[in-house]
Amino acid sequence: MDSYMALWMFLAVFVVLLSGYPVAFVLSGTALMFALLGLQLDTFDADFLTALPNRLFGIMNNETLIAVPLFVFMGVMLERAKIAESLLEAMSELFGSLHGGLGLAVTIVGMLMAASTGIVGATVVTMGLLSLPTMLKRGYDPSVSCGIICASGTLGQIIPPSIVLVLLGDVISSAYQQAQLDMGVFAPETISVGDLFAGAILPGLLLVGLYLVYIFVTAWIYPDKLPKPERTENHQQGFYLRVCKSLLPPLMLILAVLGSIVGGLATPTEAASVGGAGALLLAFINKQLNKTILLEVMRNTTQITSMVFMILIGAALFSLVFRGFEGDELIVGLLSDLPGGKFGALFMVMLVMFLLGFVLDFIEITFVIVPIVGPVLLAMGIDPVWLGIMIALNLQTSFLTPPFGFALFYLRGVAPAEVTTGQIYKGVMPFIVIQLLLLGILAYFPELATWLPSLIYA
């Protein structure tokens, strides 16, 4: 009876979510109502609720989570500093003589912005506003253009320093320790956000490489869809200096943030503070730093951070009540009975997360789903770094998939009226296939995610 109450609670959350009510309050409100019902039916132990204050103090004392507002601040400030605008202008001129050159430039800039900001929505909107009108003006096929922008904009899900990886690193670390304690390991090994950052580098670069290959091949087979300019002008004097001036600042910031984490010189929180200071410096150099912009950036940072932590608090309460109804035992039983052992269980979890990605943001999935299924999968012997990268890639794919992909909604909001929703959906299809291909490659070769962390942190 208890475990079925957990299942009904899980279903109730998604029904209420369809009403459009804020996720954090849906999680906490549904959990409290079911806890009250369980107390009335004598199927729920109230002692589980007494653990909530400890959970909240644990969130407050978690130094890793301090990196979230700092990375958000860095991303929002870089967006306002018009880094993407200068980068896109320089890259477009650099690749302008090639068929599909603008598409290649957009992808590379998207990669650099992902590594600088880590905020998917901001990157898609920025790239859509800056590059889509230019691509259409140069005769690019609308579907291909929209696909390139959406795909490059979602790279912030997998390319570090990604907020997704910061949150996943904290949640999977807790799940990993719980799984080891369940197996009787009383000096459990830990994983860190730095492990996930290192593990995401090779898959992220491989994904960008596959995107570039697809654009190059498409331009070669269908040159009319990705044309080169009718007149190719020679580079003006000082062109390469301007390219370096546009490219070096974000690259140096990425190196300072990511290099210090992967190299073990700084924690994610310390590196995020360096990133925030670096973003302020770049905004100042670009003459985009004043009181109005600073207040706007701080306001946006506060709003996003408040949303993340309210969801985290709601998810903590939901998780406690879910376990109080023996929902964790239900999940263990369901996953253990699936055919195919741990790989069958992993496939089913990935499929469910992919579908949930249509209606839930990555934050809800990270805080609600991963703590429930993570300990079970990790207790089966699945590598935590590999699992984290697989989840991040999976969520990135669901962000692109019609009809509910969040990236599609972001681009639809800023795309010109002549670009139809159908064209956006059509354009992302090849990139979805590419990401599913990479998921398959990563599933077959886990070393792509585990080799670099083992080498660095050996």
C-alpha cells in the first residue's frame, strides 16, 4: 500500500504541473498533502518530515551549490557584454568564403558561448536574435538555419562549465555515497563536479565535431541551402587582429574557469567567482558596464538562483515523503526486475528522462528523478561519471525534440514571423539524430567520459 501511495504521489505531481503552477510549490504542496493523507491512513511515519530541517541546513551549507549563482551571474553578464555579437561578427568573416561558412561560425560561437555562460535559454535567444536574420538574408534555408541555432545553443547542457553539470555533480555525489553505504562500504569514494567537467570535455568536443561535419556535408551536397556570399571580399587590414581580440577574451575566461577546476587548482565555487569577476572585467573593457546593466544582471541572477533553490527545497520535501511511502524500494524492485540487468535499467531510466524532458526543466529532473533512480543504478555498478554525462546528453536531446523541446520555444519566441514552427521542427531533426548517435557511441565506449577524469585525478 505504501509504495503505491508513492506512485500515486508521483503521478499527481505531473497532473498538477499541467496546470502551469510553479514547479517548486507543486513538489512541496503535493508532498505535504500526501503526507497528511498518509498520516490519516496510518501509512506514513511523521518522523520523515522531521528530517526536513536537516536537509535544508545541508543545502545552505553546501559549498558546491554556491557556484550556481556565480555561474549564472557570469553567464548573464557575458550576455549583456555583447561577447557573442563580436565573436559572431569575427567568425562569420573568417569562414565567409565557404559554403555553409556562416553555419560553421554560428556553431563555433555557440560552443564558446556554452563554455562561457552555461545557460541554454540565454544562448539560444542571443544566437537567434543575432544570427538568424543574417542567415536568412544570405539565402540560407530557414530549416537548416533554425536547426543550427537550436543545436549550438543547447551545447550549454554538456560543455563545461555547465550549470547542469554543477547540479548533477552534487546530486550524483550524494547518490553515489548512498549507494556505497547501502552496499556496506563505510568509507565511500566520492565524485565531484570537477570529475563531471573533465568527463564532459571529450563528448562535448565530439558533439561539436559531428555538428560541424554535418553542416560541411550538407553544404557540399546542397550548396543552395547554405550558400557562400556572391562576392568574397578580401580581409581588411587588421582583420586577424580583430579576430584575436574577439576570440581571446572568452577563451582566456574559459581557460581560467575550466582549467582551474579540472587542474585541481580551485573548487567549482572558487572558479565560478573568478568567472564572475572575469565577466565584469570583459563587460568593462567592452564599455557595457554601468549601474543600470549591473542592477539588471543582479536582478536576473537573483531570480534564476531563487528559482533553482526553491525547486531544490521542494524536491527535498518530495524526496522525503516519497521515501516515507517506501517509494525507493518500489523503484529498486522495478529496475531490478527489468530484463538486461543494469543496462536494461539504464535504458529505461534514460527513456523516462527523455520523455520527462518534454514537460520538465533539467533542474526538476535533476533534483527529483536522479536522487530516486541514481542510488539504484550506481549500486548496480554503473560508473557515476559516465551516468552523469549520459544524463546530461539525454536531457540536451530532449531539449531539442519536437513538439515540446524548450530550445524550440526559445527560438520561436525571437524568430521572424516568416519562419514557421514546422521549419524549426524540421531543422532540428538531423541534430537529434546526431545526439542520439553520440549517446549510442558513449554507451558503447564509456571511456569517452571516464578516461580523462581517471587520468587527471588518478
